[in-house]
Amino acid sequence: MRVNYLGPAVVGVAHPAVAEFDRRRFSPSHFLVEVGEDAEPGGPWMEGDVLVVDEAHSHGHAELVVAEVVGEYRLFKTHRVGKRCRLLPATGGEGCFIKAEQFRIVMVKQARCWAV
């Protein structure tokens, strides 16, 4: 599923999902991305959810990561196969192996934007 880059977490972003976040708790390597409109309704990630991601964190097995695929940032689950990493779409489906330069950042926190 697609995610949209919002900006560094330390400078703060005007988004209702992160209004309660304490910016002082984030390091300069933390960024915010917003889940795109192709998220499945009722799933663990919904359109408008904001994910805090850390580009300094090394990806491991069974983690959520953001990777650049065909010019878009997308959310995946990792599956380590020896020294290689296979990315599986976060909502299921066929995965793919990636090169190190495609890997971007690991998700560390999620904020839901509830409708009022």
C-alpha cells in the first residue's frame, strides 16, 4: 500500500493524528508518512493513519518497512532469507526481493486519525 511522506517528526506536522505526539521524544532520523487511499477499510492500517518511521533502524525479520518501488513509497512486511530480504505487501500478496538502495525506513509507531 502506498504511503505519502509528511516530513521529519522533530519539526512537527500539522496533522490531526499526531496532535498529541511529543516531538521531543523523536530523533532527527524519525519521519512521518501517511497511509494512502489504497488501504483496505477496517484493516490494521487505514487511509489517513500516520506512521512514525526511523531511517536509522536496520530492518530485520517480520518488521514493517517503507521501501521505494517504481518511484512510490510503499509499506511492506520483511521476511529475511539468509542475507537477503524479501518484501511482502503489508495487506498480503506476492512479494519481491529488493536491493539495499530501495530500502528506506522501519516503522516504529502508528497513530490513527479518528473521524469526528
